[in-house]
Amino acid sequence: MVTTTATETPTLKPIAFAVRESLAAAQETAAPVIETRGLTIRYSGKPAVIDVSLLIPEQRITAIIGPSGCGKSTLLRHFNRMNEFIAGVTTEGSVLYRGIDLYARDIDPVEVRRCIGMVFQKPNPFPKSVFENIAWGPRINGLVRSTHQARELVERSLMQAGLWDEVKDRLHENGLGLSGGQQQRLCIARALAMEPEVILMDEPCSALDPVSTARIEDLLFELKDRYTIVIVTHNMQQAARVSDYTAFLVNGVLVEFGETPQVFTRPREKQTEEYVTGRFG
């Protein structure tokens, strides 16, 4: 556990108490799928996330907000062990998935990433056909064993991502030929094809135009009936529109967590109020 001086986080104790209250309320409302306990993440010894304890409720959308560089994406990537690809990262504390320690020695990180999928900030389709963008992962992981199964999975995934009608006659064209918004929905379909329980999204609309952003947001509402979604966003309006819960980070510290209407309209912490109203950040 990291020891933090009073000059670094002068209101850490009352913040921690308020966060614990919010976590307890969230646990009563919906069962947690992911839980962090005292999570600290450092890059080459420098803390990026400090002593964060957080519950991610099932089949809800949780938004992680905060100023640039506050640790939002670092925290998100830790949920499916993506930080392991970054040299010099060290951690303390734990991340639990349905009570199982995701970083235990006997846990396969590939299986973690199958259960907890990720969609990145910029669309990153494979340089393959639309069909192969969806079918390739499930095929090499043994989720489909025939061409018929692959076709069914591709169609189902594209329909879930709201893209089927737009690309059903272009399945054998290169996915890189789609528009930016279509590419992002293709990446969402690719994640869905792996049959995850949780979908992590790291600012998925930041590179998109308003029309494409609206389509992604509509899609999130449809998906949350079947999936648990965690989204990092710097767009306060988007967080308020799409999420059920919001976590607010500053300098790696979890300042506030609660139901989104409460965080945006009745924040417990002054820092939260100043951030959501645009007075800092």
C-alpha cells in the first residue's frame, strides 16, 4: 500500500470515506464484476494510480473521468492486464474478477482478455476483410470450428454492433476501407465476437464525428443489457448521457464514485463539482 503525504492529497481521508459509502451503495444496487482493492500502479517508480478501491457493477455502464494524465487509461488497461505490455510498470493491491485475482500466477492473461475485451481510442481494424476481422480471433481460439459457425458469428456480432446492414454486401472488402465510425463499430463487433462479459472502452469516440459518436452511444445503451461496460471519456456530456456510474480521478486518486446523476448534480466533493462544471481540468 502506498503511503501518501498530506501535502499530496490533503483530503484523502474524507474522500476515502465518501468513496466507501458510494461503493457500498453500488454493491447493493448491482453485483460487482470487477473489484480493485488498494490498487497502486507505477511507471518506473512514479505512481499513476494511487490506492484505488473500486467496484464495477454488472450490466451497467461505468464512466471513468478526470483531467488528462490522471490515470484513467492506466486504470482501465489494468482490468485486463494490458499494462503488462508496458516496460517498467509495477503494481500493488489486487484486481478481482468475480472474486478471482486476475494477477494470480495460475491465471492465463489471454483468457483474461477474452473475458474482458477492449476497444481502443483509435479504430484499429486488422488489414483483413471485414469478415476476417470478426472471424479470425474466434477461429484461432477455438470458438468456431466450421465455416457455417463463423458466418453465424460474424453476422451476429455485426448486428450487435449495429453494422450489419451497412457492410453485409462488403464482407470480403478490406476493413480499412470503412469510414472511421464504421471501423470503430467493426472493432466493437470484433470484441463482441470473443464472447466477453466485460467491454473496456478507452475514449472510443474521441476520433469520431458527432454522427458517428451518436451511433456509438446508442449502441452502448443496447449492449449494456448483455455486457458490463467501462468507458474512459474526457467528454463530460457523454459521461452524463451514457453511464450509470461515474468514477472521478485526480492525480491517480479516486476522488468520488457514485451513480452518475448524483456525481454530476449532487457531488460530495468540491473537486468533483469544479471538474464537472468546467472550472478546472
